[in-house]
Amino acid sequence: MKSNVWDASVKYELLLNVTNAIITQTNRDDLFSALANELKKVVAYDRLSVYIFDPKEQALSYFATANGVVPQGMENPAGRPLDKASVAQRTINIRKPLIIKDLATVTNFSTVPAMLRAGLRATMAFPLIVRNDVLGTMHLSFKKPPDDFESLSEMLADLSHQVAIAVDNMLAHTRLRNLSDNLEKQKRYLQKQAHRDYLQEKFVFSSKQMGQVIHEINLVAKSDAPVLITGETGTGKDYLAHYIHDSSLRRDSLLVKINCPALASSLFESELFGHSRGAFTGAHDNRMGRFEMAEGGTIFLDEIGDLPLGLQAKLLHVLQDHAFERVGDSRTIQADFRVIAATNHDLDSAMESGAFRHDLFYRLATVTLQIPPLRERTEDIPLLIERFISEEETNSNMAAPSFDASAIDMLCGYGWPGNVRELKNFIRRIFLLKSGKRITEREVAQYIGDSRQPCGEDVGSLTEMERKIIEKALQECGGFVGGKRGAAHRLNLPTSTLQYRIKKLGINPKHFAR
């Protein structure tokens, strides 16, 4: 191409085409390939390379694999120390283009002999400067210098400014992507650490009752339906909340727990919805709330029954609209989250007394899971003992105690008012005080007392007695289970507990309707 062809319009068209080709690329190889292809359309070069300069290490490395002829020894600098007598070093030092039309006439560059042996006779080197810093260099070399060599070098000097910007953006993009990947790895590590006590493989049971609960969880886990988990204190409601989250399509995002009894009324909105800087005294920075943290994941409202009535309306609003405003900020934030709630309270009675909102209950209880107490699933106790012993042995580096069969029988017969949590604390206490020793029935009695439940024939008679008591209460209440007029209120039992007993005994409350 002749020099008089490089007029303003042609230069502009080339710059535009190259810029459009490289600006849309998302990785180094694609960007360099786009640059090489566009230049090849108008410049008959024999080698194109772009180097990145590390000023701290005084080293060069390829931005991407060079295109065209590869002189021996220049296959890949791979961050090696910069040769002070190289063409690249001189270009970096003078911060101006270095144009050599005849390489055979120069002897003061260490890289020239290899280029000549490869058949290259001319070269151009351009510094890539961004924000007054030398980012690297761009080189074009030729076996035969084109006729418009000088005019071409001027045009490529203009182009090098665009290439420098594109390379800088790509390097920044790479750094951000690496940072994002590292943050994602840290996030997953922290999630695993936070949930290590709730791993599904640690969840053991053999009882039909827990088998039915897990079956119901597996049916609903992959939906976004709100779930209400009910059960006595210590039955493992938080464990099942994690189980649901980890079985859902939201498992890669956070499960954010909100302990409702611990929420102070004055900080409720700030804690759940966040606040902007200067929203109140002490608000020195913007703060993300719990619902914002749970974006894409799950909100776990633990002990929802203890949330004061005045705060229930505020919670209901965000559950209905999935939208809220930070304190001190009028901008609405849309949030995508699933809701799991848990309580050990009888919410039916709470609604009857006006202590819990009906509309909030129906918003939370699309699916209700009732967790049976440990005393009603004694088949699970030996498995739980084995798991807790294994965990304590790993965590404490102490020798595990062993249990006589009679000791296990006694533990299975104990009422466990604190449920799984009490059993776990019992094992931890035994580990500390009886490490490596044999645990007999006598040792167990020292810690829990001899409060075993009836067994054998007594169990049958006790079940029949329980059936008669429940049926009598249902008959007197016209088949109502919950509420002030219900059998649960008459028997002084949580509605969820009575519903579970009714289901287990196969009683149909409708048979007692008046």
C-alpha cells in the first residue's frame, strides 16, 4: 500500500474497524486475534506481538501468543527479566515508537540476530501508554519492508493508543474476574464453615416419623413455597431449615438466619432492611440488611412466634412485595428470597388470642412441617449417640467412651424434654467426664435419673389411654383441634403436638364434628 493512500479517511476507517473488533472481546486471546485479523486486512506484516511490562520485576510477558514468524528464543518470554539491549526495552525507555527499516544495519540490539535468522528485515515497536504509565509494547515485523513504511508507522502509532486502552481494560477485567473468583471461593468456604454442623450427611434417622418429614422436605425443597417448621425446643428445626435450603435450587446463595426474639424494636428495620449513611446517629456508612444479604437465597425466621405483634406488620409487608427501603433511603430495593420460618409455639392459639397475625401465618405456612419430639422416635437415639460421639472424638481429640447395651436402653427410654439438643449436651458432658471409659446404666442414671418411659405391655395400654383422652376431648370440642374451643386448648397442649398425636394414632377429628 502506498503512502499517499493513508489519508485521514482511511486511517479513521482502520481505527474504527480495529476498535470495534477489539472492544467487544472478553478474553486476551480473542482480543489479540481480532487485532491481528483486522491489521492483516490492510498491513502485510509477517509477525505481530504485544508484550506486557512488569515494572516491579522488570520483566516482559506476552499479552497473548504472537502471530506469524517466531524467531528462535522468542517463543515465549514468560515473565523472564527484560533484556536491557532488546528492542522492547529501548521502546519502553524512550516511550516513543522505535522504527527500524533495515535490521541488518543495527548491531546494538540483542534480539536483532534472531529476527534476521528468521528472515525478518524490518520492525516497528510502539509503547502502550495508559495514564502516563508504560503498559507494554506492540511490535510489527516484516520480511520485506512495505513501500509506505514511514506513513504506515505513523498510522500504527495512532492505533497503538487504542490498543493500549483495550489491553488495559482487558487486564482490569481479568483482575476483577480473578478477584470475583477469589471472593466466590471465600464465600463458599465461609458458607461451608457456617453450615458444617448442618451437612446433610450428618443427618441420621431410622424412624418412620422422621422418614415422613424428610419425604415431605424432598417434595417441597426445590419449589419456592414458604415453609413453616413447628416442633418443641431442641428438635432440630434449624437443622431442617438448612436441609431444605441445601436441597433447593438456591443452595449456591446464602441462608440468612434472623433470630426473631433477639430483634430490638428500635433496630428492627435497620437490621432487616439496612440503612443509609447518616440515617441516624452512628450510621457512618451504608449497611446492607438481612433481606438484601439473602438475595437469591433463603431467609430463615427462627422462633417467629416470639416476634412482637407490632413488628409482624412490617415483616408481612416485605414478605408480600419482596421489596423494602433502607432506613434513610427512599429508593425501593427488590429482593429475591425464599422464606423458611420455625416456631415452638402454638400459632393457632396465638392467632385466637390476637398475639399472632392471621395474614402473616398464611403467608408463612404454605407448607407446614411438624417435627416429632425425640421421645416419640426412640429408634433414632442410638444413631444420634453414635454420630455425636464421632463428632466429639474428632473435635476434642479425646478417647471416646463406650456404652453398655443397658445404658443405651436407658437412654432410649428417657423422656428427653430438651430433645436432640439435650442428648447432644449429654454426650458432650460424658465425653469430658468419662473419656475412654465404659458407660453403664448406673453412670447414665447419675446424669439423667431413672425416668424411663413404660415399655412392653405398658406401652400398649398407655397408647390406648392416650387415644381415649384425645377422642374424649375431640368429642367435647365438636372435632375442633386448635383455637380456644379446640381440644388442644382443653388438654393444655400445643396444637402442633396434638395434631401430630392425632395423625400417629390414626384419629379423624371429622368423626367428632357436631
